[in-house]
Amino acid sequence: MIGIVSYGGYIPRLRLNRMAIYRHMGWFAPALVTVAQGERSFCNWDEDVLTLAVEAGRNCLRGRDRSRVDGHYLCSTSFPFTDRLNAGISKEALNLRDDLPAMDFSSSQRCGTSALLTALDVVKGGSCGEVLLAAADKRPTRPASFYEMWYGDGAAALLLGSENVLAEYLGGVSLAKDFVGHYRGAGRDFDYTWEERWIRDEGYSKIIPEAVGALFEKLSITMEDVDHLVFPCFFKAEHRKIAKKLGAGPEKLIDNLHEVCGETGAAHPLVMLCHALETAKPGERILLCGFGQGADALLFRVTDEIASRERGAFLRTLENGCATENYMKFLKFRDLIDPEMGIRAEAPTQTAMTVLYRNRKMLHGLIGGKCASCGTAQFPKMDICVNPDCRATGTQTEHPFADEPARVKSFTADLLAVSVDPPAIYGMVEFENGGRFMADFTDVEKEDVAVGQPVRMVFRKRYTDKERGFSGYFWKALPILQKKTETGASRSSDFDDRVAVVTGAGAGLGRVYALELAARGCKVVVNDLGGAADGRGDSKNAADAVVEEIRQAGGEAVASYDSVATPEGGEAIINAALSAFGRIDIVINNAGILRDRSFLKLGPEDWKAVLDVHLAGAYHVTRPAFAKMREQGYGRIVFTTSAAGLFGNFGQTNYSAAKLGLVGLMNSLKLEGLKYDIKVNTVAPIARTRLTEDILPPDLLERMRPEFVAPLVLYLCREDCEESGQVFNAAMGYYNRSAIFTGPGAVVGDGRTPPTPEDIHRHFDAIHDLGNAREYHNLTEALNPMIDAFESGPADGNGGGSSEPGGVAAIFKRMPEAFQADKSEGVSAVFQYVIGGDGGGEWFVTVKEQTCSVQKGRADAADTTIKMDGADFLALMQGKANAMNLFTTGKLKVEGDMMKSQLIGKLFRF
Ligand code: NAI
């Protein structure tokens, strides 16, 4: 099988609001308003086709072995050089091997898809194992033209190969026709464009259907066999019409991204393909077309492999734009206006080709050195090791710095230095694993830079020598913005020095929990087995990708690939936290699988697999963590239940049993954790993940981002969270609590002779009734009303305790009467009460040898001291308030022997 083994995209951060173009130029070209929706992407002044392609290539190659790449194709119609191998420069920047074919594909908007056909043929022929193809465009357009509105800048990269293919290539065709809708003559700055009607009616509408028809014929298929149709066409209505003509409804047509970034030229078919791959499901077929002086059409089938991949990185580059209304900045960055730059800008910029060639690995690949003797990394690579304790000579090996995590050591924002985007920000960056260098900073405002801030290295243009038509490239530091996290919340240090384990954090909800915790200073163990949705298989990629994301964003994380489903796995996951970070404060039990079957089809294997991961998994991981949390007197534990468990869902008996089992686990663990400040809660999320993409309707899915669940889960993990033993539902920004309520019920019979089924039938309405239902927080509390019901005498109606009138003092006076001597066998305790507010005071109650005495004042040695306000005390005694609620909200404070305090409910009956 051959096909796509990895993909990545890059859309520059800057986005121009199209209305800004209209606001500036609408007086001149009023018709622009008809296409002025959304934003178009545009390059920073130091970005061009090469830098875009390198960034897309890095995204595609993340976590992969670059030495396995045997060929590199670069595609564009706006290369910075017409006679210098552009792919040779990107190949150096991507640190690919020297002994591979590197080629430029150009001169047509479909050069990306044509190169893709070529690369697939090459892989099929066996001369290359893996080929990295990158396509990028930054097309020049005249100000106030429709094309300025329609176009955007961007890049996409595909890795083609034959192992672990995620989209299998099923076949392709190519059609060449010298149809000219526009052209760019040699040496001209802008395209010459023919009438739009011509391009629409004679171009897109005829040539694309012809290529698709040829492909259908070649593969003997129809549009019925296609799930996603990908072809660029910046005429929005025509895009839909062509799809309809081909038999594809809107549900099959992949958006042309006009509102998000605009059409990215030669890259656009591949950019749209990356967009489709972000959500495509195994088995789906994607038809891809490229258009330009003919058309290419290719068919892919998504494989099961995609399910084990971490996706979403491309959606994030699409979403993470920085919108501006500054049209003049856009014009300046594209060299369309020529403001005065000052005489400093006249300094010579000639590049010495000799120096460039000899230092190409350092300049384009950011390769430094590492001492083979002491391991010290340094930039640049030199003959002598910089470590003063080593100083070895001739020991330096090549060390790539481009993907090393780094931080700002010092910086300045210089208004005097020449810069296209003043002030020029530059400073020292320090690599976390050794090495530092002076770097220009890019894609950042001076207000957003800080010492200690994490940075990422990016390949950018350093200068442009206009006189000689040459661009010089080097690596710059891109400060990772600390202001916003994925949920848009302000970054903070809420979790500084805390250590969290998130199970199943390689994808879906767990990934977002991990990222959000890390963004707030928490050190995170990203645990994920990396299997398919049904739990079969495993891969390190999922956990690795999230760890990489956290590190790229400046956070701290380690990966753990163990399964939660075994005791050894659970131990190993918690040990990963202890050995990497020395403690464990937070456990989010989130790992999950599905094996949905109707009950009779549910065999023991599928029953067990689901219970093993969800219920036993939570036990395996939480138990070793709980031991540490008890020792340190602090912990936050979150379990993940589901509406299926809380309320039921057809075909999910295994899953529902496991999920409600977790609520039971929480109910008792909350009591064991109480004394040690260990809070245990449960969340029932609903979110768009691979587990739900088949189940939920598409319009709902869109709104159900995991980012809406994360804030609640993070709240439950905070130190100031007072809740314990609660279940919360969370989805789409709607949050509420679920609980088990118990009705007042009825006493049937006299409590000595069991009633008959007929008696039950007669009293069934009262038994069933939930009017005045109550929530109980432990077993003892739940038993009390039963016992009370009998003590107030058998009845046909509701049982229940009587209320106690009078003040606080009256209650203490009545305490000996309320004492349950028969329940106090073996109990010896002194309870000190400190009651605040009106009528409050101090009393102590001594229980010894099955007797009870109450005295005003302070006891010499109390076992347990109970502090609360008088009003709360009365409400508690009258059954109107709940002890656990008062306790968890801080209204009831218990000092001393916690276990003895739990006897009070049993010893006194009012
Ligand atoms: P997901 O499939 O995207 O993520 C679950 C992760 O758990 C996967 O990355 C998987 O590799 C990992 N995993 C599975 N078995 C594992 C094991 N034995 N050890 C370690 N990792 C393992 O699914 P999603 O939706 O993010 O699910 C997260 C949790 O939320 C699950 O417990 C699920 O049951 C629960 N949930 C999700 C809902 C939703 O609407 N997405 C609804 C209700 C509950």
C-alpha cells in the first residue's frame, strides 16, 4: 500500500480583515464589498514561500525520522529564486540528507497536485522510500483588486511512503490544456487576469468535471464512492455548483477556506486536503483535484492508521490567527508601498556566496556542535569546547538546535535599528539543554516578550538585498505567547509546582486537560496507550505528540505509554510522575475505549475490555497515587463518567456499568480522602472526539469542543476547590450537577413482620414518590431516615425525624435525651462544640460507658472539636442542612479525631 504517511500545514499568523481593504479602497472599487467576508492570511515581512514551506514541512515531519526521507519536492508559483534550487534551501532548513533528489515544481496553480502524482509514482516504483512534498504560495496582487481579496498565503506538506499509510492512494489522472485564465509573464510583478466569467464558465466548470470523469472511468467508480470532494475554486457559488454537477452535495464538499485564510495558490489543494484529513474517518474516500492549465484528480482512502494519530494541529494553525485592520502594514510587508527607511537602511547587504556555502548547515539548518567528550552543546560549532572544565579540541559533533526548547535570556526592543516592522526586537536565547545565541525575535509585539518566556526557533528571511535580488535566511526566535491558552483563558500560575497525571491524554478530552494544566504551570504526565477507539493496538505517537505540544508551548511534560488496564500499568504511570517530578497532586482518570454492542451480542471479551480500562483502570492508577497523596496531605482526583452510565444508553451496557461504577468508587473514596485534603469528583463530559464523531449530529459536534469541558475539570483540580464527592455534567459551555436523590418513602407494616407484596402494592405511590427527596452523602446518613421512620412509629405515610424547635442551648439541654445508648457500645469520646453567632457558646459532650453528659464550657481534653455558626448548627439538628455540605463549604470545621466525629450522627437522634 502506498499513500500519505503524514501531513502538516502552516498558515501565517497574520490575517487581514477583508473589510479593512474595503474601508481603505471602497471609494475606488466599491464592488470589493461583495467578497469582503472574513480574513485573508498574509506573510510577515520576513516570511516567503521558503519559510512557509519549511514550517509546513516541520509540522509534517514532527516525531518522524528525517533520515528516512529519500526525496524532497517543493512546489510554488512565487519562488524567491527563478534560477537557484529553492528545494535545495528548504532541504537544508529541514535537515534532510544530502544524497536525495530535491526538485522545484512550478508554473501552474496545480503544480502541487502534479508533484504529488509524481511523488506517488516514485514511491510506487521503489526508488524512494519516503518523499517529502511541500507546496507554498505568496502570490503578489494589485491593491484593491478582487484577487487581493481572494488570495491568501499558506503552505502544506505531505510525506508519501509505503509504511503506516494513513490515506491510501487509489489512483489518479492528469489532464493538460493550455487554458489561460491568468498568467504571470517573466519578470512581471503581477498576474494578468482575463474576465472572471471566462475563468468560471470555460475553466473550472468544464475542466474539473472532465478530470473527475476521467478518474471515475479509470477506477470504475462514481461520486457515490466518494465521501469528501476537495478542489480549490475561489468563486464560492461556482464551487458549490461544480460539486452539485458532479453529484456531490454540500456534505461532501470541503470548504474552500475563503473566510479563514483565502486561496493559497499552488498549496491550496493540499491545504484543503490537510483540512479534510483532520476529521476524516477510516474507510472514507477523498477525491482531490488541482486546477491550472488542465487538472489533476487523485483518489485516497483513509485507513485505520489515522485513528491512532494525533490530529488537530492543522486546525489550530487555521484558528490561531492574529487579525489586523492595518491595511498599510499589509501593503508595506508586501513591498507595495515604499516609505522612507532612513540612511541606516542603505548599509550594504551583499551576501558572500563563499561564506554562505561553507556555513550552510549552520545558517540554514541551525546546526551547532556538541562535545563528544563532556556533552556540552554550543552554537556555533567550533574546534574548542566552550565548557571551561573540558576545553577539549576536535570533539564537536553536529547538533541540530531548531527543535530544541529555549527561553528568552535577555532582550531589547530597538526603535533606532532598521526594521520593516519597528521596533526591532532581538536578544539572547538560551536552549534548555545547553547552548545560547543572539537572535532576532519575530511574530511578536514588544509588550508580549518577557525574560524567561519560552521561544520556538523558526526559519525566516533575515534581509533582502533588493539591488541584487537576493534574500538571506536564518533562524529567529518566536516567543510563545503567554497571554492566551486554547480556551482563551488568561494564562496563570494556578498550578505552579503541582504535578498531574492525565490518563488517555494523547487525544480528545485528555489532551486538552493536559495542555490547559501545563499552560497554567502544572507539570504533566501525558499517559496514553495510543490504541484505536476500541482499545486495540498501541503507539507512542499520541502521547509523544502532546508532550511535544506542551514543550513547544514552554510547558513541562513527560510521556507515559503504559496501559491503565493493569495494576503494573497503574503503578508505572504514577512512578513516571514521581521519578520525573518528585510528587503527584492531581490524577485525572480519563482514558477510555468503546466496544458498543446490544446486550445479547456483547461477549465476555468486550464486557471485560471496557470494564478493565474505565473502572479497573481508574482503580489501578488512583490507588498508588492515593497513597502518596495521603502521605503529603493533599490531592485532587477526577473520575470520568458518562451520561450513558448516569442515565443509560442503548448498546452500551458494558460502558454504562463501568461508568456508573466510577461514581460508586468516588462516593466511598471521598470519605477516605476527607481527612487528608484529598478531593474526589467526577465529570460527565460531552465533546467532539473520535468516540463521538459518529454518534452526535454534525451541527452539535461543531459546538462541542473539548475546550468547553476542560475549565470545569481544571476547577476541580485546583487547590481552592472545596467540593468532594460530586458529579458534574459539562458540554458546550453548559455545566450542571447530577446527584442521587432519595425519596421520604413509607413504612409499610409494623417493622416486626415483613409486609406482603400486596402491602407494597398498596403503598407503592408513597414508596415511589420523590417529593421532598434528599441527597445523602454517606451510608450512615442514608440509614438515619429509615431508623427515624420506625422510631416515630409505623405509618402509612411518610416517615422521618421530627424537627427541633428552640435555640442552640436548648439542643444541648436535650442531648442526653437524644443519646442512643444502645449505639454507643465501646465508644469513649469527648466532643467539644464551639458555636458562633447568636445564642452560641461552648459546650462539651462526654460519651463513656454507654452514658452521655453535657457541660457548658471547654473540656480539658476533647477528642474532636466541632466549630460552626449557631444558625448552621440549628439547621443541621433540624435536618435542614447536611453535615457533609457544611463541611465541604467550610461552614463546619472539625479538628482532632475525624473518625470519632462521624459517630455523632449515630449517637444522637433528635
Ligand atoms: P478519545 O478516544 O479521544 O481519548 C481517549 C484516550 O484514551 C485515547 O487517546 C486512548 O488512546 C486512551 N486510552 C484508551 N485505552 C487506554 C489505556 N488502556 N491506557 C491508557 N490510555 C488509553 O476519547 P474522549 O472522548 O476524549 O474520551 C475521554 C474520556 O471521556 C473517556 O473516558 C470517555 O469514556 C469519556 N467520555 C467522553 C464523552 C465524549 O463526549 N467525548 C462522553 C462521555 C464520556
